[in-house]
Amino acid sequence: MSAGSIPKGSVVRDPGYPTASENYLTNSKGVLSWIFTLDHKRIGVMYLVGVTCAFAFAGLLALLIRLHLFQPDGMIFKGAEANNYYNQLFTLHGAVMVFLFIIPSIPAALGNFLVPVMLGAKDVAFPRLNLCSFYLWCAGAMFFIGALFSTGLDTGWTFYTPYSTTTDTSVIAATMGAFILGFSSIFTGLNFIVTINTMRPPGMTWFRMPLFLWATYSTSIIQVLATPVLGITLLLLIAERTMHIGIFDPEFNGDPVTYQHFFWFYSHPAVYIMILPAFGVISDLISVHSHKRIFGYRFIAYSSIAIALLGFLVWGHHMFTAGMSPMTTIIFSALTFTVSVPSAIKVFNWIATMYKGSISLTTPMCFAIAFIFLFTIGGLTGLHLGTLATDMHLHDTYFVVAHFHYVMVGGTLIAFLGGVFHWWPKMFGKLYSEFGGRLSAAIIFVGFNLTFLPQFVLGSRGMPRRYATYDPEFAYLHQMSTIGALLLGVGLLVALVVLLTSLVKGKKAPANPWGGATLEWHCTSPPPFYNFEHAPVVGDPYDFSNVEWDGANERYVSTEPERKIAPSEIPDAVPAHAKDGH
């Protein structure tokens, strides 16, 4: 990537700043135009607002948890009901964060907006199904809110039996909400699979797709294959509570360990539903902001598929203390180490991409670098939990809490924030304050580590999770964690203020503010209603040799020769017809 002037004789194909033509935000007005929209971009924006609200709610619950644990005997909840209130607090935090934010955040919000644009298509394959999936997400969220304002929920986000079959809290409402959210997830995954299979433009073979599309495709496979297992399991749990049919409840000759097998057969692949899209985001961020071709493209692409498949084989490592046979636990332990290999391949390739790259420390790149650091810690600490001898000691301690949050928050949330900052100019046509964005990334990074690093120490010293009170010897570690959580909250608030302020005061964004080579940077910012004024030319998504910095206009432009393509060639809902058979 050079940073000089545009070579003489080159044809500039960059659409520049938004023209007077209508974009997707302005082509129709009024609340009803959003409520009944079939435009994938608007649906993606509605998902973005929804998951952000869910995250804010779950985050406030997390702050209440940390504030309560600031003192050994509890700082917020007192008296005989303190434990019950605390149980409901961490249950709703976990359930809302997992089912309403982490799982749908990147696929539903960023994926809905970006997948058709990256394909050069006009929309997803099934626009009405896409809108239906959003309203199913809203319906599932309402069930969780109903559980909050009725009798609460105190089972933990996993709804473990036999307690979930006997407690008098709103288990049925919450599990019905999760069941409905499962349909939303299946519809989204099905839509993306069909879209990527059938709507790739001429010339976009499988190995000319952006890695974000590979990650989305792999995630969609898991959503379609694994989520029905969760749905059936939750229906059986509801049947057990209402009819006592004897599946999970030992009082009626049921087996609670069977529930654990069913639940984790979905929920460990669901971990990859949460993290695989983040891998796709980071692959694009590292390459674009290093201004260098991604290292080991095919290895990263194949590793996404490998993670999706191997993820179905390792659920048993959540159950090493549940009484499985020694041989079974050994097999699950070995498989757990195996699934870490494709994840490690990605990390090595990202670092190799950065090596000798022209790195721009933009806000998205700061989040990408933070992701590599935090996810690596999360992955390496997972080896302790995959090892039988150490897991026996660490199971159900704060070590597990810290490991899970380093993967899900340090991984998925950080990648989500990086992706939002990266594609924000494309989505809304506004540039934000780089200083404010980098400041938020730094505060979030420090606050996150201050929150969860002490919890590794707490867990290794035997502090169990889900306790409302604790021995005073753990007080200073809990207090460090609480201070870190408050700092993390400040960083997230700064990020939100930076983004929202840009909508009012931000400069107009050019079509390609970062110098990316994928197709979404070939349309205006924000995109037109049908995504492209002219059919885009498919090229190598990580070839930056034809992208130049136009210093006079402070934007990146493409300098490759212009090719005439009929607008009718923009994919609508027609099969892909790549010439080489891919």
C-alpha cells in the first residue's frame, strides 16, 4: 500500500463521498418504514440497537454483582433473602448476555448489514425470513423481561436440573424465551447459508470470499445443526416441570446428567457461534489496518470449518466432574486439545500478517490487537480446564468465570466493538473521533484485565463461583475486580458516546476510509438502497496493490482499470456461477 498520489493514467473507480441520491437511511421515512422494512441493512441496524440495549442491561446487572461482592458479607443485598436476590442477579446477567447479546451480536447485527454487500448482492436470499428472525429475537427478549418482572429466575443461565424442575421461579417463561431465540438463530443461519451459496457474483469463488464470509458461513452451519438440540431440550424441561414425565428429574426416575449432555451438546458449539464471527471480523481488521495481504488465507478459511465441525465433539469437557467413565473423560480431554489447534492457526496467521505490515493504529486496529492478547489468554487458560487433573480443582471456581469472560468478552465483545468502529463510517456515513475511539479501547483493555485477572487467582485459591458471600481473605482480589468492572463500564460508555456523537458532529465519511479491498468499500457511505449504483468488480479481497491514498481529498481510492458490467449482473436471488467450478 503506497501513500502517495494517484498514478497518472489510472482510472479512479472510487465513488467518493455520498451523492445526492438516496441511501438506505433516507430512501423512505417514518417509523413504519423501519418496522416493516425488508432491507437487510435496516434490519442489521435494528439488531444493532437491540443487542446494544440487551448488553447495556446485562452489563448493569454485572456491575451490581461486582458492587455486591465488594465486601465479604455483601454490600447490596442483606438479610434472609440476600442469597435469593444474588442468584437471580447472576442468572439474568448470564442468560441475557448469552442469549440476547453474545450469540446474535456479530452474525445478526454486523452480518445482516455486511454479508450481501460483501457479496455484491442486493439483499439476503430470504428478506422476509430475515425480518421474521428479528421479531422472533424481540419476542424472546420479552419473555426474559417477563421472567424478570414476575418471580425472577435463579437457576443459572444453564437451567440445570433437578433444581430447574423444582424451583418456583419463572423457568418456563425464560426457557420459552430461549426456545424462541433459537428459531431466530436458525432462520438467520439458514438465510446466510443460502445467500452465500447462491448469490455470489461472477468471479467470486469460495477462495475469493472475504474471511468474514467464511466465518459467517461456518457459524451458520452450527446454528442450523446445533440449535434444534437446545430447542428440544428446553421443551423437554418444560414438559418435565409441568407433567413430571421422568426425563431429567430423579424423583420421577429421570437423569439430570442427561440434561447436561443435551444442553452442552448445543452450548459448546454455541461457544463457536459466539466466537467464530469474531474471528472473521479480526481477520479483516488485521489485514486492512496492516495494509497487507492476509497471511495463510486458506488455512484461516479451513480452520473456520474445522472449528465448526470439531466443536460438536467436545461438549463433555464441561462435565468432567459429573461422573462419566474414565475412558470417556480421557477422550473428551484429547478432543478438547485438538479443537484448540485451528484457533491457534488463526492467531499465528494474524501475527504473521502484522509482521512487516504498514500498521495504522486506528481504533479498529487497537481493538484487534487487544483481541489477540485477550483471546490468547482465554485460550491458554482453557487448557487447564481441558486437563483432567487440574479441572477437578478448578471446576465451578472463579477460574472458570475468568476463562469464560476472556473468551466471550475479551473475544466476542472486543471483536464486536472493533467491527462496529471499523464499519461505522460505512453504515452511517460519519467519521468519529479517533482520539476518543482509541481512548475507549485503552480504558476497556485496562478495565477488563483488572476485572478478570484477579479472578484467575481467586479460582486457583479455591473461591467458588455463584456465592453471595466469601471468606475475608479473598476481599482484596474481589475489590480489585470490582474497581476493574467500574473502569470497564466507563470505557464502554466512552465508546458509546464517541459513536453517538459522530452521528451529530462527525464529518462525512468517504466510501473507503481505511483502504479496504472488499466489495463493501466500493459503494458510497452509507450504501444506496440496493447497495451499489453500478455492479462492483470482483477481485482479490486482500489485494491492496490497487488501493491508493488520495491526499488531496483525504480518502482511499481504487486505481485499477474500470470494467463495464451491466447492472443486471448484480446478484439478486440467482445461483452463483463461478467459472472455475468453486
